[in-house]
Amino acid sequence: MKKVGVECRDISLSYGKTQVLKNLNISIEPGEFFALLGPSGSGKSTLLRLIAGFNQHSSGQLLVDGKDVTGIPPWKRNIGMVFQSYALWPHMTVFDNVAFGLVERKVPRAELRERTEAALALVGLSQYAKRRPNELSGGQQQRVALARTIVIEPQVLLLDEPLSNLDKKLRVQMRRELLALQRRLGITTIFVTHDQEEAMTTADRMAVLDHGVVQQIGSPNNLFDFPVNRFVANFVGTMNVLEGAVKERASQGVVLSVDGVGDLHLPTNGDLPDGPRMAASFRPHTVRIDLAGGAPDARYVWLPGVVHASEFQGEFTRYQVMIGDQCITADQSHLAGLSIFPIGAPVALGLEPSQVRLLAA
């Protein structure tokens, strides 16, 4: 199967006076597993349906394999889509559900059987061919929906929150199976989700959308480590933010005056935002938490605080620490026998300078 790319050039779409997609530019590489990530109402499902042909953009171009498919109806695009609800025919067997697209395309009977059996084998459901959807688990139904889409050999596979109806343990299992299947087939895949963990564990690259605007595109590592703004920083993972006035500015770093905290001397890691105010952002797992009064490690920027709350989450304990009137989240890896800091305990938080990102306020 030929691997094809998908490109959105200045795509805009409106429902009446409401602009849902705003001059989107996204280029998806042939064979790539690409995720569209964003909150409800961000436009990610609208964009997916547009690529499928169910929506029509008001301006711009949609290219598949370098060809503009604007105006081409869904059934002529050779694009497969797996819906959140699976949309299986309840009165048909698993075999007939999977074969349905081939029947519609008038594929010869012998080829239809061969391709359907191969698709069922690919998703591990050969032994369930004679069952009906209501006799299957949620995960098995999702595999049937996948097989039904794969059997038509689409150029592009679209996945619209296909795991959202599954429990957490099954979601983890199914996303691994999805990725393994995609790697085996080499098919260009676009995966819509509001779950940042799903996107980060599956995608080669992803785009974060908000109110129909692309905020950032890149690998999961890149978006997590180098968010371009506070929306991306807070949506992709958990982020602490200390906003303050810029007291000194130099190419090597800044001095940030944060209310209730004081002056923070921070190096520049990436682009330095303009303006009189900016925000120092850092992830909870990069924060070191120690009892107050110990010998400080000079590699860190230290802030005195008091434990306000804690949550034991197995692999780590998540602390909420008050520093003046600011609340900082700090994660401490858990080891057997390690004591948990009690509520009200005075502590010192160490910020690793190389892990702090300076963002526009």
C-alpha cells in the first residue's frame, strides 16, 4: 500500500457566523501517526470530518497525496474512519460487518472472503466471525470497527476518539494494539483525542488546537519540554507557572520579580518573550522537595514553602506547597519506606534552572 501525506493549507470552516477552524496549516507525513489534541470545542473532530469529506471548508486547500480533494465526496476519497461509537450493524455478524464496505464496492465473492478473513486475523478476531456485536466486549467491538475500516485498504485512517468508551486498563491495551497495527500496515493515521496521555504515547507528532487555531505542532517530547505558550504548557501535562515583572533582562537570563515569592534569577532556555512581564514555567517532576533547614544544593534555585496538601499516587506523591501566596505542585518519586511530608511541614523546593521555561505572561 502506498503511503500518502495529508496537507491542510489555510483551511477555514464556519457554521453560520461561528468560525470553527481558522486558517489551519498542518502537514502530515506519509505513514505518520499524527494526533489532533485539544479540549472540547477546539475543532479537532471538525477537522477530522473535513478530511473524511463529511464537512466542507469555506476556504483553503485539502491535499491528499499532493492532490486537492476539495469537493470530492467521502465515498470517493479512499479514506477510512473509525467512529467513537463504533457504528456497527447490530443485526449482522462480525464477518458481515467487516465485509460491508467490500459488498458496497461490489468486490468479487472470493476476494471479499479472503480480504475479510485477513482483516479479522489482523485484529485477532478470526474466531468471532459468526458472532454479533452485542456478544462482544467493548474492546472487541472496537477491533471489529478497525477491521471494517482496514479491509477497504484506505490511503488514510482517521480515528475519532475510538478509545473513549473503554475503561482505563483496556484503553492502555488498545492504544498499544492500535499503534502496533499502524506500524505493521504503514498507513497514514490521524487520531483525534482530548486525552494528552493517549496522544503522547502513540503519536509521532501532534497538533494542539484551541478554538480552531493550531497552537503548536511537534513531537510529544518537544511539546512537553518546549511549549510555545501557557495554553500548550498547561494542556500537555501539568505545569507550574510563576508570573512576575521583568526586573532585569539579558541574553543569558532574566531576573523575575514574583509577588509573594521575591526575585528569581533564571537562565534563558529557548526564546526570550517580549514585554514587561513573563511567566516561569516548570513541571512538577522537575521540582526537588526537601525538609527546610538542610544544606542547599547550589545547582538549584531554592524557595521556602509549607506543605498544603499531598496525594499518594503509587509511583509518586504529589505535593501542593504554598510559597507565599503561590501554590506549587511538586512530585516526589516513591520508594518503599520513604516518609511522606506531613501537612504544615516547612520544606524547601529546588527548581532545576535548565528545566524552567520562560513564556509570555
